[in-house]
Amino acid sequence: MLVKVYGGSVFGISATMVTVEVNIDKGVGYFLVGLPDNAVKESCHRIHAALVNLGCSFPGRKITINMAPADMRKEGSAYDLPLAIGILAASGQLPQDALSDYLIMGELSLDGGLQPIKGALPLAIQAREEGFKGFILPAQNAREAAIVDDLAIYGLENLSQALDFFKGEKSQRPWSSKCERPSTSSETKTNPTSPMYAGKKTSNAAWRSPPQGGTTSYWWVPLERARPCWPSAWPPSCRP
Amino acid sequence: MLAKRLASILPPMSLQEALETTEIHSVCGRLKENSGLMATRPFRAPHHSISDAALVSGGSYPQPGEISLAHNGVLFLDELPEFKRGVLEAMRQPLEDREVTISRAKFTLTYPASFTLVAAMNPSPSGYFEEATSSRNGLRSAARRYQNSLSGPLLDRIDMHIEVNPVAFEALSQTRRGEPSAAIRKRVSAACECQAQRFKDRKTSTAMRRCNAARPSSSARSTEQEEPCSKTPCNASHSPREPTTESSRWLVP
């Protein structure tokens, strides 16, 4: 059976969609194509251990996985979760109806737990651009991805929560809208203040008039595509 | 020490700036777990042994370098002449264009790099200013060689040059506290708004250009940049008057 699951690849500081096509047929073997790097190739061992430890079965048939576009190099260990979900759906252990509505990314531990990934924010921006209903990712990255508006973010702790989500056994709510404001105490720790330099008059005079040429940026992020969700939770400087 | 405190007095990031900065740090995996939009401007201070690939971006699959990690923030280069010359020269284009484009055989990537560069250096290898003006030829030439390790085009891209004089022990050990960063930040934010109003059409006055171009060391780049920099103290005091000699002292020598 052929099943398609959707992930993403971070290229620069933007993301492109990656379609993970899983086909299970007669025969024996595990074939992963689409220019995966070593971390992606090693994923079969992590997936196997995670599925066995959660009580699922790793199909002992011929598994062919294509990561499209096939001529783009796939890097990193964040493809473990979409690969695992694809294998389970193609072997009939998971319903595949809702798979096309969600972008799925995450690294798996051997016990089935989810590890954080890099580039969750550009992936979320691209997911919204592509029209996905939601983004399923590790819980540690949920807050970062929740900056993007109009996209349901599901931060999960482990693979079994993902299985329950797609089986519909336990309803998962999107990541909470009640973001707490960043604490000002941590801001003062990382940005030392100037009072101790009372003696440096020349330097302070220059410091009171720092360069004001502005930080002109040539990189654009169309805000109409990715508005932060929760204006009340932004730092005051970022509020419109 | 002063450079570290610069990020705390710059105006707070706008939403657009916060989004761009968060994206770059997200791609590098530098965001802490369960953290959202970055609220503070980044401050990066790489060691002078850094390679050009790490500073600007590079490698077979380029990741954002230090200049991109300092996007919308501050990049502090301490002991500027100790950096390899090739590393410093690699910064010329990003300082001008505010972005860095990395080309490889199979792809081209562009990373944003709009940062405030703060650099610090001693006037001579020993650290003493007297060597630079010494009557002894050997000391003077050593100091001149040390300063000449920085190329003219790189110095041309640095808008303000400030001499920091030694502070007397009595002044250093006084217990009077200086002005808090929050108060300075308010003034800086107000001055930035004033600057933005002055140059919203981005046109420098003809009289100012003529005055700047008359200086023998002026390049076209420094002529363009001098007016916004020289109006800095006027913005701080919200004054419409022309720049004073104090501001002219900070400009490119």
C-alpha cells in the first residue's frame, strides 16, 4: 500500500515541503531513496526501536520510501516522525485519512519520545503558506511554531500521542493560546546595563548617541502570511 | 564592556525584526526549548581565531554565520587587528549590502546580515598610544604596521571612529552610579524616530555633500554616510541645527 506523509526541509532560512512516500509490498528489505544524508539513513534503527518499545510492529516486508523532491539533499534527524507515521499507515496500523492535512516533523528517541528539531518557525511559516491544517512537532518547539497565525500547532511528547491523535482515540487540542510574556528579569541578565561606567565620559558621550543609521534589512518576511497569533503575549515593543 | 551594553540601549526590535531574528536562530538550533519570539537584540562576540566560513557563512552546506546570527543586533569584534585579514575582508560586502550571498555549484543561498558592527583595537601591539607617536622609528613603524593591517575599504565602511582615553583610577573607583540603560534606551529610541523622519526620503543635502566631498580622504561611500552620522547628536537633542564639531570628530578620519 502507498501512503504519503508531508514533512519539510529547511533551506537557508526558509523551508520547502518534502513528501514522504511509503510503499509496502511483497518481499523483504528497507529502501530509502531521495538523497538522504547519514542521519536520515540511520533513522530506520531509531524507528524500529521506537515502534517495538511502544508495542507496535515493524513490518517485515519490502518497505520503499521516497523523499520527494528526490534531487534535493535531505539532512538531519527530523524526518524520523513522518517516516514512522508513514510506515505505520502503510502497514495498516494507522488510519491514513487525515495524514495529508498535517505537516509532521520530529526526531525519535529509542523509547518513542520526541526530541526537538531545528527550523520549526520557517517550517510553520511554509506549512501555513501551503495550506496545511496543522503542524505536528515535538512539544519543545511548539511555542516557537505557534508564532505563526492560522495554523494549529500540536506539540507532542512522544510517538504514542501521535498515534492516538491520528486514531482519534484522545482528542488533542492545539497549543495553548495563553503564552506568558517573556520575563524582563532574564532580559536584564543577558543585557548588562551601563551604570558602572560613570567614569568614562568620552565613551559615554558617544554611547548616548549611538549609530542611528538603522538596521536596513534586505530580507523580507511577508507579514500577511505569518502574523503572530497572540498579540497580547508579545513583548510590548513588538505589538502593532 | 561598553560594547556588551550597546544591545541594551538600542531601540526594542519591531515585529518584523523579531520575526527575522527568530527565524535565523531557529534554523541554527539556537532557540531555547519552549521559547517563542526573540525579544532581545542578539549580541555576538566571536573570538579572533574565527574562520571566514564561521563568520560570514560557508562550508559545503552553508549555515548562517556570526554576521547573520547578529542580524538586527550587535556584532562585537574585540582586538580587530588580530583577526585574519581574509576574515575581515570577507565582511566588506555584507557590511555594504546588509546581506550575504553564498554560491555553490548546486545552489545559491542568501542570508540577511543587517547588524551593528562594533570593533575595538589598541593603537599599537603593546597597547600603548605613546608608541604610535614615539620619536623612535622602530616603535612608530611597528605601531603603523599594526594599524595598517586593517584595509582602507574596511575602515571606510565603519562610520564612527572613537578614541577611548585611559580613565584615572579615582574616576574608575568612584561609587557614583551612572545613568541606567532604560533611561538611555528611551532617548535613543526617540532619537531614532527623529532620524527616520529626517531621512525618510533618503536624500542628503547638496551643501552637506559638497562639504564632505571637499575632504581629501572622502570616498563616495563616506560622503553618503557622513550626513546621517553627523546628525546623530542633533537627533539626540531633537535639534534641527546642523552638526557640531563634536560629531565631526567621530567621522571617518
